[in-house]
Amino acid sequence: MKIEISKIIKTKRKTIALQITEDGKLIVKAPFGVSKETIQKVVTKHKDWIEKKKKEILSRAPKFVKKEFVNGEGFLYLGKYYKLRIVDKQDTPILFDNNHFYLLRDYLPVAKEVFIDWYKKKAYEKISERVEWYAKKRGFVYNKIKITKANQRWGSCSSRGNLNFSWRLIMAPLPVIDYVVVHELVHLEEKNHSKSFWTKVKMLMPDYEKHKDWLKRNGYLLTL
Ligand SMILES: [Zn+2]
């Protein structure tokens, strides 16, 4: 059976990558110059994976719903949903009072950007605080913290000791954020996911598996 490809994206990349969208469609990212036949071969070869992944995404509950920025819509922050209220008057484009999000009506056309800016700022504050706490506790030395707009990676650690985290993490519960923080801090000492890497993670966070699992199951919800 031939598998339907919804879209082929040609880029400067070196390898072919398969991606299943939130609505179960197959997207192929391929280097320039790769033929349709080659792509079809790769797709056929990974048929089982594609079908499994599609099933997994389509059977997920709750379904991810793209935000519309309307009154009463829920927005995640530290693992909880808060309802949005569109207001006509306030001093900043967005406001959060631990109860609701308030968005100034004039900013509706750029609501997504306004939210992402807010999330980024909060992510930087909270993640810096957690990194510092764990670094002190265990004597890790890191360089800089950066908040990224990565979609596929929650965090990364560079060879120069810079720690990068996706802004989307701030939507997750705090213990889940802590797990990613611990994970990246341990990478300062252990580059690979070796046995000793996981031993060190466990020493800092005995119940890390629970949070790692949460992220795997719910990560798709952490976006706008
Ligand atoms: Zn890792």
C-alpha cells in the first residue's frame, strides 16, 4: 500500500526526515536534489513507524486545539489552564493575575506574539531560578541560559556550557521543568545518555521518570 505524503519540504539539510502533523498528515523534509523515488522508498521503508505514529497522534485525548484568542479560552501556565479575558483598557498588552489572562483588544491581531513574549519572559525568570538552585546544590558550573523557540527539543546543552530551553516548557508543571533543568545540567558532565548520566539525574531527582513520562505524553499540548 502506498503511503500518502501531504507535503515535501526541500531544505539545505543532509538527511530525509519524516514528520507527522497534529492532524495525522505526513510531511517529508528532504535535501535539495533528492528524487521523488528516493523519498517514496524511505517512506515505504518506514511504513510501520508512520502508521504507528499516526494512530498514536489521532487517538490522543485531549486533542490539541490551535488557539483562537477568544474570551474564556484556556491558556497553560505552570501546568494549569487559565481563562482568557479580552479587555478594552489596561496598561500592558497582556496581564496575568494568577486567576486569568487579560489581553488588550487592540492587540488581538498579534495575540500569539504577545503571548509568546510573555511566556518567554516567564520562562527565563523561572528556569534561571531553577537552574541556579540545582547548580548550587550540586556544584555545576554553567555559562549562559537562553530561551529558544525550539519546537522539538525541550532543552539542550552546548559544549561551551550554555543551557538552552524552549519557552514552551513554562506551560508545564514545575516538577517537569525541574526534570528538564536537571537533565541539561547533568549534560554539563555527561554528554551522552549513558548509564552514569541517568544515575546522576536520579541522584538529583529520584522520581524523574514520572516527569520524563509526563513530557512524552503531554508535550504536544505545550504550544499555542
Ligand atoms: Zn539529553
